[in-house]
Amino acid sequence: MLAGNGLSDRLVTYEPVEISEPVVSFGDRLAEHVARRESRLVLGLDPDPSRLWPHALELAGGGDDLSTPPAARAARAARAVLTHCRLLIDAAGDQCVAVKPQVACFERLGAPGWEALAEVVVYARAAGLLVIADAKRGDVDVSAAAYAQAFFGETQTPYGPVEGLGVDALTVSPWLGADSLAPFVEAARRRGGGLFVLARNSNPGAADLQDRELAGGTVSEAAARMIARLGADGIGSSGLSDVGAVVGATAPHQLESLRAAMPNAIFLLPGVGAQGGQVEALAPAFAPGPAAGLVSVSRGIAYAYTHHGGDPADSARRESARLRDSVNRLVSPS
Amino acid sequence: MLAGNGLSDRLVTYEPVEISEPVVSFGDRLAEHVARRESRLVLGLDPDPSRLWPHALELAGGGDDLSTPPAARAARAARAVLTHCRLLIDAAGDQCVAVKPQVACFERLGAPGWEALAEVVVYARAAGLLVIADAKRGDVDVSAAAYAQAFFGETQTPYGPVEGLGVDALTVSPWLGADSLAPFVEAARRRGGGLFVLARNSNPGAADLQDRELAGGTVSEAAARMIARLGADGIGSSGLSDVGAVVGATAPHQLESLRAAMPNAIFLLPGVGAQGGQVEALAPAFAPGPAAGLVSVSRGIAYAYTHHGGDPADSARRESARLRDSVNRLVSPS
């Protein structure tokens, strides 16, 4: 573009400099975080604008205000949602290794919701937490690449590159097959990011397709083998791969066979608490090492005060400490 | 809340009025649109900020401008993306029955991208087109409900309800099973909206899980039976259900068995053109009637000018007219 600036006669040589900062793989980054923070607990952020902590509403500028004109509601609600998430991170973040914002909860507030999500990512990272975007994306190759830009990378535009959210990891669906996941793997790996592929979800309906029997195992075991293959080139010195798996804590009987099929995958384990999963049943997830499993809890922390009483933040702190310890006991039984 | 307003002594009776506007089912709405517009062609909107029509860049205020500060880039790029989509709708919309924005392409521009998506929805609807959001969402029940709010419904907040995008239909993934789709079905049905569940995608990797053999058929046929069950209560007088299916035009050998498993589903058929699918092979999709299939084409229309030369808008118009006619011939052979 030098010619266009009238600078073509100056002796400027431009050589792209290869910045050779070595990228630490996601598995190794996670292992380091788990060791330093002594936690395998993931704080789920599923903000429901009609169930925010009262203090968040106060801080965000007044509680119920039904006279807010429609055009201003999303922005106000998004601000309250952001404040709620910050308070939750302040209260429970110390006990956790990562946060897991549920993207749907932000997306429903439109552009201001997306803005709030971006700010939650910044806030959590500043608190030393990894960010796992729970978006369950999946699409054919070109569109998968576009989603990967949204979460990990950047998008080239005529006005210069636009940065994505810059999360550390993303949940993705295997339904469209390995070629639909490849652009996610590529984008994540380039930046030391990771994926959690939905291998066996925690909801009852997960059985509908995932538990079907194929010749040689279930559909979710076939997905597990695909996940292992995708992650084979992304295994760090910790022995953990950058392609992990979502494995619901509600199906503990499948943990061992899924672990066998994915020996290097980090398992993200939702379903503890509200959905009925028990921490004690999750030991097989940790067989490969102390950072091989992450236990994600959302409502059980944010709404602990509705069961145990007391201040929302105090209750969240206590409940996250309790959960952290009970997960840690799976790794180093006392 | 009257007491809180100091109005409790006034004789105000509030009775919720049941607004009994009958909701026309999505199948019937689509059948009417197809008949009136004489088209089964869906205009895919997959805007790539680095491949926008030159005229869009001019209209959006200047072409390449790499001096745009990072914070302003996303907003400028989103404006150019919106302009591109409007020009494309102006050029090819008349030949189509619906548009299908690929949500990933907007999401990668962050909040301004989401704003542009909302404006594309408004613009397309004003042009008389149905809007099918291609988002391939899928999540466990609570989160599925949040996504449904984002696309079809509204979200309750302390400041009043926040409207979602208000699309006519949404693509969703069946990977998490029937209970994960139920909140989408409920939200769509309440407003006369529809779903297109990913039954058999158009990419090569779709075979990885979807083509696996179970006892009694493939995994995608199991998904198809699930789709048929979910749609059984949403069949309109047109005989078409509000739970449709995405069936890739690249796997025509599976069309007949999937049609047999889903006799009332509207088939959304991507994969014609760039991915190699042929319109001529799609006849089985239309067996239930003239609105039982929708053929979606994105790059083949937007970038027709790169193959055939000439003005982008003229080429898009001609190519969409040609495609429309070739699809129509499947229904009424001339």
C-alpha cells in the first residue's frame, strides 16, 4: 500500500517478521492454571435478567423500572447482567479455575448483550480465570471458520482486522462431523485455545441420539473417537489435548468408556447440582491427571442463597469453596 | 404493582385480555408465501467483510481504510455488511421466498454485527421475505429456551420485556435430543414460526455421525423420526409442519428415505452450487406439495458475477431468476 501513500520512492523494505513467541497448548495452560489455583471448578455464568442478584440491580442503577422505553431496555438489562456476573466472579472466582458464560443468556439481549459478554470475558481474564464460552456452535466449514473468528480469532475487513471475543475455549457440537470441527481446532490451536466437543451431554434427551448403539459402541463413543483423532496433534507436555469433551456428570456409567476412548481429552463436566449429578461419581474423569477434569456449576453457586439463606455473594463464595474442595478430593483423597 | 404506586384505593380492575388472533402455522404461512411469490428459492446471506460488493463499500462510506482505529472497525465493517445484504436483497429478493442469514457471519463482528443482523431481518421482512436464521443452535433445556428468546421470543427483564430478533424460522441441531428442541418448538409455534432441524447436512463430514448405521436405519434417520414426532402437532392445513429439516442437496440418495420418515416436514436444502448439489436431483423433497422444499443458495448468487462477469447486482438477479425457475420446474414440469 506504500505506493498509494506517495511513499514509493522511499527506501522502505517490508519483511513480515515471524513473531516466534511459542504458543503454549491449551492442555498445558490449563494444567498450569489448575495447579496454581488448586481448583477444577468452573463457574457457570447463566445470567437470567429476571433473577439477578438484588445488589446487581442496585449497582446497575435502580431496580424494577417498567417505564424504561423499549429501545433502552436491552442496554439497561445488559448492564445489570454484566454487573451480576462481575459480582459473581468477585464472590466465587477465587475458588475457580475458569468461568463458563452461557452465550444464549447474553445473545437474547441482542447487541448490548453481546457487548456485555465481551466485557465479562475481559473481567474474568483480569481476575486470572480462563474463559470457556458455552456456545455449542457447529456449522459447515466456511461458517465454522466464521464462528471461530467470532470466538478465537479475528475477521479481516476493509477497515482492518476486527478482534473476536478472545476466549480460551469454546464448546462445539460434533453433529456435522470432523470437517466441521477442523476450522475450530485450527483457530483455537493457533492461539493456545481449546475446544470442548459435546460427547455426551447432561440432559435426559442426550440419550436420544448419543446413546444409540452402533456396531462397535454408541454414537457418543463414535463422537469420542472423532474427538480423540482431532486432538491427537494438540497434546501438550501435560499429556492433555486442546480438544476436550463435554461429558455430562449425569451419566457417570459412561465415564469410563468415554475416558478410554479419549485418554488425553480434558473433560468438562456439567450437570452437578440442579441436574442431579454427583461429584463423587466423577473420579474416572481424572484418571489421566489432576487437570483432566473440570466441573462446571452455574445455578448451584449463583442461587445457593435461595437454599441456604444469607447474602448471595457470601453463599456463592461458601458453596464454590465447598464444591472446589469436594472436586479436589477426587484427585488427592485426604 | 398498583399498591406500590399509591393507587391501591382507586377502582382499577385489571383483567388480562386474551388476544385471540389466531396464529397461522409456519407450514401454512410458508405455503402461502411460496404460492404468492412463485418461488422456493432461499437467498443465503453469508457476508464476508473482505468480499463485499464494491458498491456496498462505496455506499457505506469509502472503501479500504486501514487507518480506521480498532475500536471503530467493527461498526464500520458491520455497516458495510448490512449495506451489502441490502443490495443483495434488492437485487435477488424478488426471485426468492425467504432469506437465510448465516448468523456466524454477523456474530464475528461482535455487538455491531448483531445489530446489523437485526437490521437485515427488518429489511428482509419489509421486502416481503420470510427470514430463516441459520444459527444451528442447540443446548440443554434452560439454555435452549434462552436461544429461543433470542430468535423468536422476548426476554423478561426488570426494565420490561426485551424483544428477540423476530425471525420466522431457525436452524437447530438435534444432537442433544428431543428435550433440547422442545423449548424451540414451543417458542416458534406460539408465534407461527418454524424450525429446520439438521437431519442430514451437506458437508462431507456430515457422514461421520449422521450416516452411521443403527439397528433400523442411520443416525440421521433416527433424527428424522424425532423431527417428525416433534412436528406432529404443528401440521397446518397445507399438510406442512412447523418442524422442518435441513437435508443437504449433496446427498440426494438419502432424500427418499428421509422424506418417508418425515412426510410433513419442509425440507431446507443447502449445498446447491459451490458444494456440488444439483437442483434436478431434489424432486423427492417436493413429494408432499409445492411448498415442501426450499432451496438455499448463498455464494452462487452473491458471487455469480465473479464467474459470469458484469455488475454484481445484475448477475445476482439473473442467477436467482435462473435458479428459481429450475426449482419451480421440479414442481410444475413445463
